[in-house]
Amino acid sequence: RLISLNWLLALAERGGVLPRRQDLPEEAFLSSAQLRRIEQSARLGFNSAGSGEAFERFIKEPSPSSFLGFIASFFGRKRN
């Protein structure tokens, strides 16, 4: 289980001390729904960043391959 960064920041702001993992309250942990939202947001941000890079490449070097890269970035191609 992953610990929430928001919970850790709030603990630090209060001047708290991090307890043992088994002593943490349930709200200190990310739920599976929260983790899915974080993942989806990260993927969207990554895809839009990839689109911007592909567009810049296409503008600098107009070629069939750069055009296809730009188009593919809109369809959410998988990146390794």
C-alpha cells in the first residue's frame, strides 16, 4: 500500500512525527480509486506532452515520419 503524499505533507505542516507503518491511520494510505485517478492523470499529461513534442518536431522538420508521429500522438499510442 502506498502512503499519500498529501497526508505526509499535512503531517509535516503540523510538525508531526511519522509513526510506524502499522500505526498509520487508514486515511494515510492511497485507495485503489485514488491510485487509478493518479495514473490516468499522469497518462493524460504524458500523452499531451508527447503531442507537443511531436508537433514541434513536425514544424522543425516537415516530413512524412514527423507528420505520422504527430498524428499518432493524438491517438494515445503506447510508449515504452
